[in-house]
Amino acid sequence: MKYPPLYRILIATFIIGLLASCQKAEVPTSFDDSQQQPQIFPEYQDVTVPCNIAPLTFSIEEEGTAFVTRITAGNEEWLYGKRDVRPSEKEWKKMKSLDSLITVEVFVGKDDKWTRMKPFHIHVSPDSIDPYISYRLIAPSYVTYEDLTINQRCLENYDERLIYGNMSNSTERDGQCINCHSYQNYNPERMQFHVRQGHGGTIITYDGKVERIDMKTGKTVSAGVYPTWHPTEKLIAYSTNHTGQSFHTNDNQKVEVQDTYSDLMLYDVDRHEVLPLERDTNNLDCFPFWSPDGSYLYYCSAFYVKKDTAQEVSKEFDMIQNYKAIKYSLYRRPFNLKERSFGAREMVFDAASDSMSATLPRISPDGRWLIFTMGGHGVFHIWHRDADLYMLDLQSGDVRRIDELNSDDVESYHSWSYNGKWVIFSSRRTDGNFTRPYIAHFDGKGHFTRPFELPQRNPHYHHELLRSYNIPEFMTGPVTIKPQQFASEVRKDSIKAK
């Protein structure tokens, strides 16, 4: 059969392209050496990764027309001949098994000349990381959240699945907002998350049992907001909050999220009972977190008294006007499990005395190290560019800024891994607009390695994803309840808390 000329050209072009794609990459025989490491995205130069992490893929951002990357581990090497370097899961597993030090060499071709960039290393730690994390994916809008989801991601590969999404029960007139996923001691079978507005309530799952709870009572300012599970008992501590947003017209930090009232409460999962803690309209208590042994409840608190004495000025408006004067410090309350009671509050770290504001206390599983976020004011530091991560040694009382983790942009929400060897935190360092998850190894003595961005199969993924990761939390396994079952439970009548 005789094909038309154009068809023959198309076939020939396809065959040539196929042969070219099958050609094996080769290291240049002649090249100049550069003293600079290659520009790549994500920036994986000289990072330390868990032994069970998914493959690190990256894209070379150097100017050039040809690229060859050689990765060596032990006595073996792998060659990649494109701008994007994507080791397969099989190749990556082999690399990690051969050596704890993986060497990466990038060769850049331009104008018929080759340059070998300064090699860098990827250190493989023998410490494993929790196999799963979960997070919200939220669009960068102040009013649109219909497609907001809670997702879970396997860290050992690239598998990402939905836990629950807003669209499951949202309608044009009755939308939803889901938030604050939390687990008891990293256990995905013991979980909670909130559903706001349409079918509002708190979804609590415990070993297969799923309930929707209405926690708003006549003695609490709101339903439960920011949760923390007791490590062993069927108890969840919450803050209760009146939260609002205000917007700046002449500041590049456009939004300010603040509480005009907040307090703490304890919820009994079995009894469906709410116990409000001390109520003081001048203290703003928020973001509780249990110590690993359950003997203390840590939280942040700010003292604020209305500054404008005119009666026509509300306290809410007064606080909006003086938002930079609201400074949070860290406190804790001892907890008596037998009596289900809390003792008097104790100062843990006085940030306000230094004109700073500390929030989000998170304690390492061994009970010694407390990481928190600190900035110039307020409690919702995810919008504050000056926010950095700090660490308090609960044994010595020493506090330091964690310079090896921080950047010039926002560092905010953070969590410890189950074994205390890793932390994950949110940062806007990639582009200043979207929060991305970063992971770093902890040596147990107060120091961290250089953080690395959550690996993706496509190295350009975080350049292209127009959503932020919110509240990254470690899990020892996946949530097995299907999104459809959660959707069905959300539609059921809620249980009224007492």
C-alpha cells in the first residue's frame, strides 16, 4: 500500500522522535567545572530524607539546551538526559539500599560546550517517617471555599486520596466549610473534623463509629474550634472562638484574622458532655495541645482590655483598631484525669513581655521539646510574613529561633512525627503566595537538618498547584472511612452536647 507523502513524513517524524527518546543519556567526555551547585526545583541540595520517603524528583532551572544528570549510590550510577530528573520508585529504592549518601551531578550543555555543576548530596537517614500525612487544600480566596478538601497522602509513594470534600453536601444556598482535622495519637481510626454552615457540626470517628456532634451550648461562646485529642483517653480539648477577618488597604499583608473572644473547653466523647474551662473576657485562650503523657494542657493566651472607653465603641471594633497590640504568650494547666479537672494556669513562655506573640505550641513525643510559631502580633500567623518557628527546651527553659528551618517568608503550622525524628511545617517560601509542606530531620539534641519540600511525581507540581496546604498532620496509616460514608453521616441529625 502506498501512503501519501504527508502521511509518510508524519510516520518518519514519529519514528525519529521515538528513537531519540529511547537513546541512553551519556556523560559528556569534555566539560568545564563550575563552583556553583545547580539551580533546581524543588531545592533538594544537601537535604536529609527518611529511608522510606517517595522518590525525590526535580527540574533543572539552569539555562541550557542539553542536560545530563548522573546519580550515584555505592558502585552504581543512573543517568537522566532531560531537564526533568525523575527516578522511578524501583530506581530510588535501589539507590537508598546501596548507600546513605546519594551523589547528584548535573551537566549543562550550551553553545556546544558542557559544564558540570558542583555536585550535591542527598543524605538518607535510617530513621523512618510516618507513612501518611493529611492536610486541607484550599484556594487563595477569602470568600470561595466550595471546592475545599481534606486529603491524605502516602509519603512512601505519590498516592493522594480524598478524605472528605465540601462539594459532597454543598448546595448553592447552603454551602459548607470543613476544617481542623485531628487524630488521637496519630491514629487514623480516631479522628475528628468540623463542618461549618450547612449541616454544621463536628464529625468524630472512633474505631469505626462515626457521629456528628453539635457542641454549641448555652455556656460556650461557640462550638469547639481548634482541637487536641488527649493521648490516651476519649477526651478532646478545644478552644471556643469568635473569629473574624479584617482587610488592609495599604499593607501587602492584606488580611488579618483575629479572635475577639476565645476560651477553652473539654469534650467527653462517650458522654457527649462539654466542660467549659475558666471564662475570662479579658483573656483570649486558643490553640490547646496536650503534653504526651496527658498531664498538662498547653495553649496560648493574650490579655486584652478595651482601650477606647467610649461606650459607643464596641470591644470588637476596638480590637480591630489595635490589632498589633494583641500579644500571645504560652501557658499550661495541670490536668487531673481522675477528677476531670484542671489546675491553675502556669506561664511557660512570656512572649508578650518582649513585644512578641507566640502561638501553636506542639510538643515532641518524648515531652522535652516544644515548637511554636512567633511573630510580632496576633494568633493567626499564617498571614504574617515575620512569623518564624521557635523551640523551647522544656528541660532547660532555653528558647531559640530555629534558623535552619526558617525563611524570609511565613512559617506557620507544624507537627512532630510519631517517633519524634521528623517535623513537617507549612511555609510560603516557594512563591510568597501558597503554603507548601516542608519536612526536616531532628537529631534529638535540639537541631534540624535542611528542610525539603514534599516530593511529587511531577517536579513542577507545586509551581502549577493554585492551592495552599493547610494543617499538615502525620498519621500512622490511612483513613479508611470512605468520603461517601462521611457525606452520609454529615446529613444525619447531630447529637446535642450537654
